[in-house]
Amino acid sequence: MDSPPAVAIRPGERWGEVAVNLGLAAAGVLLVAVATPELDGTRPVGLWLVVVYTCWAVAVTAVLAVLAAATRRHPTLAPATLDGAPATVLHSARAPWWHAVALDAGLGVLGLALAVAGVRAGGDWALVGLVPGAVGLWFAGRIALVVLGRRRRPALWLTDTELVVDSPTGRARAARADVVAARGRGRRLVVSLARDADGSFAPWPWRRSSGARDILVLDCSDTGHRAGDLADWLDAQVVVRPGREGASRLATRRTGRRA
């Protein structure tokens, strides 16, 4: 089966998303404008740190809005290599993923910096600082998991032997022979397996739940294919049914090679 049809982004289709991002950036600018007159140099430290983070969030969100407005097509299936083996890959768009990672990094730094400021202030502030410190540590953990490959930008890889699905919860790997069915559910591709997938996953508490390992899910929102079309393509590529298997063997006998 040929690759599934690519979905182009129609002019004006993403203006709602752009408007939301610009609105958030504008709200951040307003917050900075209100807070800045209350600062005396870098004091109070807590407010100064919040202002710095807000400036960071405004900058990366404004960049995301510009990239969203300029995007005309999301990534589609393309040839690649995985662990040295030829593969077909479908990545999600980079911008939304790295925007989320940038915000996580900022929140991690902010929370840990507030904790340090509380400890340095001493007294009750040291105890109060434990709360943002714990939050900052959690976000710092998310960044560490990205570096370690336990959190990944959504993607699908198909090799001669494996189906690999990347997601914010890690990388799941399954043998092609274990794929039972593929179907689209809204904007998500759902793949059912005969047995649990292997892989490297984010530990608790950086994932919502343990989840079923015999179900793989790919968010297709920021890809150039509809989930249903991608499911049909994957089903034709991987899932073996009695009739299809028989046709393949007949073609092999007639041509001397696999169909």
C-alpha cells in the first residue's frame, strides 16, 4: 500500500492556535509590567525569579506562535534509519514539543531557585521554599528523562522487524509479528499487540499511569497524516490475515519474491 495521503494545513486553519499563544504571551507581558515596578533590583527575590521565568515563557510562546503561523505542512512518513536498520518514520512537529520542554526547563529552574532562596532567607521561608522546590524537582526530572530518552517527541518507526512508538512516556518496541490491529481514534493511532511491548519508559511519577503495554498510542495531532489513514497504511503493512497471507504466498510462488 502506498503512503497515506498527506494533509496540508489550510490558510487560516491555525489562527486559533496562534491567537491563543499570542494571548498567553500578552498576559505574560502584562504580568511583567505590573510586577516590575515592585522590584528593587533583585528584591524581593521570589518576585524577581517569577518575573524572569515569565519573560522566558513569553519569549518561547511568542516563538511558537510565529512558527505555528508559518507552518504549512506537518511531517509525513519518510525514510530513515533506526539502530542502523532501514526504517520508515513519522515524527510529530518539533515546535510544540520543544516549546513544552522549554517551559518545563524554566519551571524546574524557577522551583529550585525559589527553594534555594527560601533556605538562604532562613526561618519559615526555608520551610515554605520546600513546596516550589519539590515542584521544581519534578520538572527537572522531566528534563532529565528527555535527555535519557525516557520521554520523547511523538513518532512512529517501522523497520523490517519492529514497530517502535515514541511518546512522552518513553519508547515502546514491538515485533511486527505481534501487531494485531491498527485503528484511528480521533487524532490518535491505536495499535493492539498480541503481547506486551518492550522499551524504555518514564518511571512514576512522571507518567500518568502504568498503562497497558499491549496497546501503543501515537498522538497524530502534529503530524501530516490523519490517524485513520495512518492506521489503514500500518494495517496493510504489518497485520497478517489469512487471505492476505495466502495472496502473499501465491505471489511469491509466481514471481520468486515476496509480494
